[in-house]
Amino acid sequence: MGTTNTNNHGPKRRRLNINGVEERIGVHRQTIWHWYKAGSFPPPHYLGQSRLWFEDEIEAWEKAQIKKRADDKNSAA
């Protein structure tokens, strides 16, 4: 599925590789990298050569996007 949750330091945080991020937010990896390079998407964390995102950071980003859309919609009204 593209996830792992092995962590020996502190509470376990679920991690997603690029496939897991694609599946979670429903966009292609090129879009994810475009957003990341533009500074509008959380940066990956590196484990060796693997790029991983913490699921809670992706969830926070999703919530911020929903709030931003709601704020934009309210200010347009």
C-alpha cells in the first residue's frame, strides 16, 4: 500500500511513500512535486534514499486546504 509505521523514537507516526501520498490525496506524483517545489505541500523526510511523508502532516495539509477553500468562498460572497 505504500505505508510503513516502524519508528523506535517516540510515538509511532504512519509514513507514506510517494505512492501512498498519491493514493491518499488523489493526484499524480508530478503534481505533488510541483506543489512541493512551489512551497505549497509538505516536504518529504528522507530515510536513506527513500522519501517519506508523515501521514499526520498530510492530514494537516488537507485540513488547511479545506479551510482555505471555505475562507476563499466566504470572502467571495
